[in-house]
Amino acid sequence: MSSTRDIRRGLSMPILPDPATYINPRTGATWPTTTAMWRAPDDGGYVNLTPGAGLAPMDIKMDERSLWRYSSAIRLAEPPAATLGEGWTPLIPAQWDGQPVLMKAEYFMPSGSFKDRGSAVMLNYLKQTGVSKIMEDSSGNAGSSVATYAAALSLPCRILLPASAPMAKRIQMAAMGADVAPIDGSRDDTARAALVEAETVFYASHNYQPFFVEGTKTLAFELWEQLGFQAPDCIITPLGQGSNVLGCHIGFAELLACGAIDRMPRIYAIQAANCAPYHAAHQFGDNAVDVEINPTIADGIATPTPVRLREVLAGITETNGDTVVVSEAEIIAALGTLAQKGFFVEPTSAACGAGLTRLIERGAIGKKETTVVVLTGSGLKAVDKIGAALNLG
């Protein structure tokens, strides 16, 4: 099967996947994806996509070194109009606390974070369905990613973010041509401001619009392929709103359903103790999300109000995984250890190292297991914060 690839003009995809359908997980109502939406018309909540069919090794476009090698399982109605080479990131062997692990270097993405998987698919979908202008809210990486792909697709873009967001990420968004709007107050204040603006412009929310997760599920496909078409034993990922948890759960579930794998990997989701609503809900029930919130160096997972609470928790419990909380001191220690091993990542990614230490200490991860640690964002986005934390100034 032939394919052409151009960094700005997209790909040819001779075989297109069956289209997805929007579904309200609370009511069961469905809508076609020919018209873009980010919330359900019947109750105003978020929408999902109906399950995909998965894929087999023979379906992979082996000459395409990006996530679009899995285009047969990415449910766009047309080939993508733009790609920047997102996906197909390295899986690097390393040692952690005396155990072998595999570091999935998602910070090699075009905008410097894993969010490019979701943004590339979501924004290509929105472009195909006629959306002409978008708005997003973000603590940093999602906004940078959306701004990057909006630029590639010539989509006017406005990003709302907390005024306290890292300056490097704000500059990255602005350099891409986004209209950057800092909002005073908390991350929740920014989300509330976005909901107001969503009345007049399409809300390309990485938390609400489900084609974002259609992109992050390619992480599962990629790990499966890189591991010789096997699932790992466990995956360790930071947990903010949960798009990596959701993506891995959905992607591996599609592979399981089509017979490409015979078991699901355990998903371990790491939260900073200073902002851990998902952990509280996992430990004490869905109603335990009203927890004390304090600032954390891991700003990428400082999300106090879960959007897809039950689905994220299902991705953890249905795979026999767990939530883990780590302190600021543990995150900083892991940040230094990762850097000394050659992994210059932002503090959010370092939370995974801290969580891995805890999991190893309690015997949750065996030495002979295949363990993948997802390193989500580049340290270049947080050099001032990293310098201060590691006393490098």
C-alpha cells in the first residue's frame, strides 16, 4: 500500500476506517460525527466516541514514521490535512531503583509533549468538519500543542490559561500565532472562563472533545508494535485530566477486542499529593473529589476538577492498576535522577519516576515485568522551575 508524507500537506490514506459516532455515556443518545461537537445536546455533558475496531500488524503503514501509520484505526473521514511527524517516539531501556524499565519519550513530539497525539487528530477532524476558529483552555502543554497544530492547519486559535502558567509555554503559544489570554485565579477559573467563551466559538477542549482521545489511543498501538506486538505488563503515566489513561485503556481494549493481544496492561496513574482528586475518588469513592488543593511543581497535572472521572477510574480499575500520590520532595528527587540518566523532562513527567519508586518499594511491579514509564513533557518548557528545584542557579 503506497503512501506519501509531507510535513505540512498531509498524507494519502488509501483505506479509511469506518466512521465513529458520538455517544452520550450517560443517556446512550448518539449523533453522527459529520458535525463537530464537544458536548451532548441532550444534557450538556461531554461526549465519547463509539468503540473502534482496533487493528492488526498487516494494517500498519510501515513506511509512515508517525502516528498516522495507524490511520486504519484513526476514524477520520478524510486523510489528515497536516502532520508534523507526531508520534513514533522512542522507547528507551533504562534502570530505575535496580529494575529494568522502558522510558517512552513522548517529549520528542513537535510541541514538546504527548499532547500532540491528541491535538493532531482532533484539529484535523475539526478542519474536516468545517470548524473555522477554535478556543481552548490549558495549564500549558495542551495549549502549546493546540496552538502548534492550529498554526499548521491555518486555524485561528485562542488559548485561555492561568496567569501563573509557565512563561515558556505562553511564549510558545504566542509564537505559533495563538491569541493567548491569561486568566487570573485558579485552573478552575480558567475552565469556567472557557465555558463562557464557548457560547460563541468552537471549544476545542482536550478534556471534552473526544477526537483528542482518538489521538492519544495511538500510544497503546505504538507500544504494542514496539514491543513486538505484545502488551506491556504495566504502564506508568502522570494523571491530570487523564487523556493518557483513557488513551491507553481505549487503545489496548480495541486491540484486545480484535484479538491482537490476550491481556490488558495494568495502568498506574500518578498524581501530586498537593492536587490529587482522582486518587481521592479511587480510594474513597466518586464523591471524594472535593479535596484540599495546594500548588505543585508538577503544574501539568494540577487539575483540581475531574471531567471524565468515572471513565478514567475505570481505565485504572479494569486493568488492575492503581493511583499513586507523591510528594513535592519525591517529584524533585525523581526529576534530578531522570536528568542524571539523560532524561531532561518537566516536573510532571518526574512524578512518574517518584510513583515508580513507590510501586517498586511495595512490590507492585516485578523485576521481570515489562514496565513502561511515559515521559510526557520536555524540561525545556520549565527550565526556570527546574533550575530552582535542583538549586542550579
